[in-house]
Amino acid sequence: MTDNGEIIAQPVIQLRELGLAAAGAAAVRAAARLGLADALGEEPAGAAELARAVNADPDTLQRLLRALACYGVFAEQPDGRYVHTGASRLLREDTPRSLKDMVLWGTEPWTWELWGHLDEAVRTGKAVFPELHGMDFFDHLHAHSPESAAVFDRAMTQSSRLSALALADRLDLGGVGTVVDIAGGQGHVLATLLERNPGLRGTLLDLPEVVSGADARLQPGGALAGRATLLGGDCRREIPVQADVYLLKNILEWDDESTVLTLRNVVRAAAPGSRVIVVENLVDGSPELRFTTAMDLLLLLNVGGRKHTRAGLVSLIEEAGLTRAEVRPVNSYLHLVESVVPERG
């Protein structure tokens, strides 16, 4: 209610906040880049004290903290000092379930440029990044934005750490001899599966520049090196590995043609009866629908990709020639779709 007694309708408040929602993303990015969560310890601290720790202006840092507190990232005490919340602790680098790099990845400079072209992407149904930059997204990232590429790799590792143990709990690999983690990034999921299953051997397949920075446990001299193979390659061109289980986690997010192409490459490489495990954030049935739908739109903008519905993903899996697709949850936001490579026709 305003001073003159006018009641402000909730839809008005909602749209005002949505119209400036970028400020929230910018604020959490600024906190991550400043190292604000790392600077705040277990004791309350004021803006001036934190400003000295992160080399910032006290007045403007106070304004940033005030904005962040509106979202539950830090909390202001009655005396004006700030303390951690559950959300702000996830911005710390020493937190086991840190999301700092995920926040940075979702707010990289290229994202701000792309969001302004969303209407264009909706009209055409196509990515806008290639037209803006003259080359595909990941090619541009590695060629011209190595820092952003490094943020991507770290963010994917953080994501894998959050889901690796849950996936290992849900995935029965009893009697399985070999597994290949396709486009598995730095291999955190693969390393977790190898640790959980001592008789298992695994291959990490990803672009050469990615596997060169693989998890230390998988590299020569690492604890799992004797059971791990690091293989550089592009799964959309070829999957030159035969294994009992093929794992594709959070990678089938390109256009439908590329998704089917990758799955057909699995079918060509695999022996009949091999299991194919696809792990994705499904749009339907997700408790984190705002996150999933936002990622769906961002994938449209940068690579022309998408987050899938359950029926849509199963349809693409079957189109690629796989059979007996079964869907089950992994955790609050991931689903596992298991299918089988059929006998040759």
C-alpha cells in the first residue's frame, strides 16, 4: 500500500521485479567476482570491514549487500552487519557444494548480449550466437574467450560433483566391465563411478582441450589411471569406443538433429545389448522449473538447443534406434533415461 492508501496489485509488483531481474543476476555475479562470500567469516561483519577485505568502496558495497539480502543472499542484522545465509555460503570456494562457478557461467558477458535477442530467436527458432559472432558458440569460446571456457569447465565440474554421488547410487553397474562417459568434461562422474565399482574400467571422451585438463585421479599417475582412458574427440562426429555402458549426462541439449546424430553414433559403436544412460534436466516434472526453463531459453540462444520434455527425449532416443527407454529420477532436478542397443536388423 502506498502513502495515499492505494493498494499495489501483486501483478504490478511481479512485473516491476521481472523487468529489472537482471539486477539480481548482476548482483550475485558481482558478489562471486569480488569474493564477498569468502571474505565473510562466521562472525557478523559490516560493509566497511568487508570493503577492506575485497578492495571495494564501502558505500557501494553496502548497496550491493542490501540488494543481495533481498534475495536471501546474505542477511542484514539489526545493527547493520551482515551474516551468511544458506545461499551465500554456496558462493564460497571452500563449500563442498559450491555453486560459485555455476553462477559465473550463467552470467558471463556473452549471456547479457544474447538475452536481448530472445525475441529474434523465438521468431526464427534458431540460435543467435553464430550470426552475432560468425562462428559456433563453443568454437568461439575456445578461440576467443579462454577465460569463459575455463569458467564453463569449472562449472560443469561443480555440477558433476553435485550429481555424481546421487547418480552412482541410482546406477546399478554390477557385472559391468566397461563404461564410457561421453562428453564427460573433466571426468568427475567417471571417477566417482570407478571409485564406487572397483572392477570397472572407463573411458572419458571429450574434446582434446577438455580431456587435457581431466580430473587428476584419471590422469597418468592418478589413483584411477590404471582403469581409465582419456580420449580426445567429438561425439557428434564419431564415438570410437565399444563399452558395456554409454553415459551421456547433460549433453543432449543441442538441436534435435545433433542429439539424434550423437545417439546414432553410440548405436554404431556399441554392441547389441549395450546400455545407454542419458541423464538430463527434464522440463516437465522438475521441482526447479524456473532454473530449467531459463536454461532451456539460454540453450536456444547460444547453440540452438533445448531442455527436453520426458516424451520429447524418449522420442529422440527411439528415433536414433535405441529401444526400451525407461525414465526414473536421480535427484530433485535430474532424470535418468536408460535404453538398450538392439540387435542388428
